[in-house]
Amino acid sequence: MKKLIYVLIIMLLVGGCTMEKKAKKDEMSLPNFDAMWDYQNLQETETKFIELVSIAKESGDTSYYIELLTQIARTQGLQGKFEEAHATLDTVLNLLTDELKQVKVRYLLERGRVFNSSGNPEKSKPLFIEAFEIAKVNKLDLYAIDAAHMMGIVEPPEKQLDWSLKALEITEKTIDKKAKRWLGPLYNNIGWTYHDLKKYDKALTLFEKGLKWREKINDEQGIRIQTWNIARTYRSLGKTEEALEMQKALEKEFEEKGIKQDGYVFEEIGECLLLLNKNEEAKPYFAKAYEYLSKDNWLVDNEPERLERLKELSE
């Protein structure tokens, strides 16, 4: 329900530069490696980052070089190459100095992520907490939010919401445009946490904020997701007619714009019609929902009873 990604690279250093110039930071010539992330092609991203290592060393910009290494470690951790990731982070640790606050925070975040991904969440917690505290003190909002978000993942359920709300508070107050991008995912995720806790009014408030945010940045897919979330919450609140009207509008939009269906809109229309005692009208919607959702590997593995119910209701 989520996902982000961008790519762009800028070539650097004009020939004939003196050794003195090369030793100085040249922000215009160093590629923005953060913009080169492609989470769907991790090996390719790792390769691109490794190709930048020699350029980073030549630039004389130690901060850039070490920060790049933290992201190489992240690509390795996400690929399950945990020993390589830790080795890369050991190199970072040996180069760290007290004044490199942002690099230290990113090192802590990536070391924590590697521990968590390799099945050691308890080892990751003190690292994420330290990253959060350093980032907060130094007004590195983007990374403070990231650290709080990670704590919301590794903590037990009763503590997760507190950390997610800390992340949201920072995000709503920050003037950092990059950090503001966390608003959409946080509104969505915290909304579903409240929904799971049956705190539907709070969930609705978060989803409505999420919709306004998506509208502000003209994110059409995000708008559809938040609209679906609101309609789903209306159903939980007993506002079945309103929920059905919104889901029907989404169905129409999918058809008119030729958007690929995923089955969730059909499922919700079926559920609303069922609540309104329109069982025969609901059957074809449950059939279409089953057709699409039975191809979702996650649902097949984790919610087989949900799929079986859809199948039964379609008959």
C-alpha cells in the first residue's frame, strides 16, 4: 500500500582540476545517491552506489563518502547479505568523527536495520533510540522520523503507537520538505493501527488528513487509497450507504480511466451490499473480488479463510 522510488545521476568533475580543487567539496558535481534508490532493483542500486565510491574518495568530501557507505550497507541488508552489510558498516564506524552528526545517525539507522532484518530486533532498539535522540537534538527531522518509525516496527504492539505518534508530531511540525513526505505513509499506517484497535473515529480522522495530503501533492493513486480507507472506515462505523457510494465511485473511476483492478473495491462493494440485505446483488462482486484477490500471494499465504469466504459468498 505504499511505495516510493526515484532515479537521477549527475556526472562530475571537469578535467584539469587541480589537486586543491579536488580536495574541496563540490556539491554541484557530486551525484545525489539518495535519489538513485530503486527498492525494486536492490542489486542494481548497490552496483550504482559502489560505482560512486571512487568518485566519493576523489572528491575529498569525507562526509559524502561515509554516508554513501551507509546506503551501500542498506542495499546489502535488504538483500539478506547481512555479513557484508555489517562489514561495510564497520568501515563506516572506523571513519566516523564526532562532528559528523548526520552520518552518525544514518550509520545507527542502518546498523539497526541490519540487526532487525537478520532476526535480532532487540539489538536494533538501542541503535534506533540513539539515532532518534541525536537527530532530535541536531534538528535532523528526516532521520528522527525514520528512527521513530523503526521503533514503531521493532517494539511490541502496545508501544508501537507511541513511537508512530512521535514520528507524526515531528512530521507535522517540520519545515523540511523531504521529511514532510512521511506524512502520507504515517497518516495511512497510524489510521490502520487505530482501525485495528476499533478506534474508528480516530482512524477516520487520520485517513481524512491523509486524503487532504494526497490531494495537496496531486497523488492520484494515493487519493484512491485514502478514499478506499475512508469508505472502509465508514462501513466499520455503520455508515454503510455512504461507504457503498464511495466504493461505487471508485469502481466507476477504475473503469473510466482503465486502471487495473486489484479486487479490494469489489470486495467492499460486496460487503456493503450484504449488510444492506442485497445478497443477490452482492454475489457478482464477491466473485470478481475472489477472481482478483485469489492471485494475491500474500493473501493466499496469510488469509486463506478470507478468500474462502469470498468464494462461498459468490455462489
